[in-house]
Amino acid sequence: MKKRLALSTIAATLLAASSLGFAADDTFKIGLILPMTGQQASTGKQIAAAAQLYMAQNGSTVAGKKIELIIKDDAATPDVTKRLAQELVVNDKVNVLGGFGVTPAAFAAAPIATQSKTPMVVMAAATSIITQASPYIVRTSFTLPQAAVAMGDWAAKNGIKKAVTLVSDYGPGLDAEKYFKERLTFNGGQVVEALRVPLRSPDFAPFLQKVRDIKPDALFVFVPSGAGAAVMKQFLERGMDKAGIKLIGTGDVTDDDQLNDMGDGAIGVVTSHHYSAAHPSAANKKFVEAFEKANKGMRPNFMAVAGYDGMRVIYEALKATKGNGGGDALLAAMKGQIFESPRGPMFIDAQTRDVVQNIYIRRVQKVNGQLYNVEFDVLKDVKDPGKAK
Ligand code: DHB
């Protein structure tokens, strides 16, 4: 009797689930988990705006499916990310998960993507190892080793013998520190001190004081998107530039979201990154104009471009599977995609599911009265060096 009851309950549940499935059959749901509030809120704002722009430009019906974009705020808090990922998969029955503003958030959601076989498009988090946390992860942002290696090479070739590194004390910071040091040392330079600042509410002052006392040729910085302006301000206030210490870093520190408000003291700062709003291509010009127009003049940053390209990867996978694909088919259609992004050429490596892209060396300059990261050198088709070993 008990068994019969249990069986009929299961049957009823399955029936309910399949009828739900029918009702939802002509919709395709993309669930973005983003930090819309808190310390990383600019990441969420940029990616959400870019995803909405992509939809406005490319329509919301693809392969006969109505695209539904669901945006959830995790405030970059991993337990919230995990709960939201679960709810999106189980309750909303999303076809694809996306977003993930910081590394711990991406790690928190990865097991849910694996268990539910849901493709998970990482549009921000940039620690090398993230793509190995689930076979369902595809990344459209970048990796810190990609950017840091380029800076280690550039610094050594440009008279920087003695450097201090200053990074946020978590995954991407540790990647940046390690790969910058490796390349600088390989090229005959030296990292004389490696400083790590807390991710939450960092006070840069005591660290910068220490750097001023050491007086290296350069200070190499990684801080996440949104924290660069505080570093720049305190660096300049201490007169470190005037003391002959060059500020260099990955492009996160001269983030396009904040750069124009950093003041002329930022002019001359050299960084390495995969995207600049000043990237001189027709595709980028079009992207920047449309983004600024749709967002009251807000300039797109590297987070926005990864959100935009992430939506493209999802749209193209949906087209390629003619709207009939489950998680595995969609994932297969994401692997190996190659296209021109506003950042330049971009490729999703089918083996690693990570992004292969150009890394540009840029210098902050004033262009038409505004501060931009102006690209002056390029390393082409850079794979994540974190996976090469
Ligand atoms: C990460 C976050 C950022 O804001 C950034 O610029 C780079 C990396 C991260 O948490 O992975």
C-alpha cells in the first residue's frame, strides 16, 4: 500500500513536471547570477546592461524560442550564489546559467551546473582554475595569467628590474602575483616584495607606505573591478609617481568603468588586458556607442564585453541546436565558437572551454578630453598560461 502510494506520488510529480515542461517549451531561459549590490555592484551593472543590449540588438526570439533573461543578485556572496543557482535550475528550469562576478561565486555554482548538466557561462570571474570546477563551464571573460604574463614581459623589456606586487588576497590576485613574478624573473627582473591585501573593504594605505619605503622601479597591482580608483588615489596622494615608482598592472586597475574619474594623475599608467573601450575597430566603436546610448553615457568596461560575448555564445548555441538542444548539446555548440568580439578576435577553446584572445598593452592617455586605455602593443591569440602546464 505504502509502495503504491509512493509510486503514484512520483508519477504525479513527473506528470506535473512534464506538463510544466510543455508549457515552458517555447521559452528559453537564461539565468544570470550577478553582484547587483555590494562592493562588486559595478560588475553586475555592466554585465546586466550588456546582456540587455545584446538582446535589444539581436531580438528575443531565437530558433523559435522566446528568450527570457532572469537576473538575480548574489552580492558576490558564495552561499547566496549557490542557493540562487539551485533555485534557477530547480524552480525556474533555466536552460543556461551565466554571470558570476567573482571567483568564489563561480566555484559555488559549479557543482550545480555539473549535477543538472546545465551550461554555465562565466562572464567575469577570472582565476585560471575555474573552468576545471565543472565540465559545463564556458568562460567569456579572461584569466589573470593571460594578462599578468604579458605585463611581466613588458616590464622586463622596459627597464623595470625591481618590482613589488600588490594583489587582492584571493584566487585571481594569487594568479596575477604568481604569473607576473614568473615572467619578470624569467626575463632577468626581480619581485622584491609580494603584498596581499584583503578582498573585503581593503585599506591600501599601510601597504602603499611600505612600497614607498622599498622604492622599487614599479608597483604591479591586481585588484578586482571597482577597486582601482581607490588604489590610484592613494598612490598619487603619497606622491609615489613623483618618487619614481611606476604603477603597472593588469587592466582591472584602470577599469573603464572608473578611469575617466581618476584624474590626470592616471595618465601614463601601463596595463595589460583583453579589452579597452578605446579598442580601435569598427565592431568596438559600434558596441561602445550603442552601450553608452542605452545607458546614459556609461562607458562599457571589460565586464560588459564579456557579458555581451557571453550572450552571443548562448544565442549561437541555441541557433546551432535549432532550439531542440538540452544542456549537453548546447555545451557542445558553445565549444569551439570563434568570432569577432568588440575586444578583437575571440575563440572558445573546445578542449579547455576557456577563452583564447589577444592581450593588449595599453597606456592611459587623454583622448578628446577623456581618459582611455590606449592600446599600443598586442600579444595575439593568448591561451590561458595556467593550463599550459
Ligand atoms: C575577478 C573579479 C574581478 O572584478 C576582476 O576584475 C578579475 C577577477 C574574480 O573574482 O575572479
